Amino acid sequence: MKGNEKGGRDVESVYKKIFTGAAVFLTVFLMVRINIKAQNPGLMLIFAAAASLVFFT
């Protein structure tokens, strides 16, 4: 993502923080719900990979 457009940098960083926070919250929420229903380490790995993708992109 480029922040070079007119006033793009500030808006982009704010949206990225909101999006990251929402994604992390949803990921943790889903992890807890699914882990309660079925003790499956594979699903946990998938969610951990998804969370790391959100953090590092």
C-alpha cells in the first residue's frame, strides 16, 4: 500500500490500526469459540498463521 496520495498517510495508518485490531479481536474470538467446541491443534495453527499474516502485511 502506498501512502503517497493526498493526505493518504494518516488515514491509511488509522484504518490499518482499526483493521488490525478488529482482525486480531476476531481471530482470538474465533480461536476461543472453536477451541471450546473441538480441541483441534490444526485449527489453532491456521488461525495463528492468519494472525501473523495480518500483523506482517
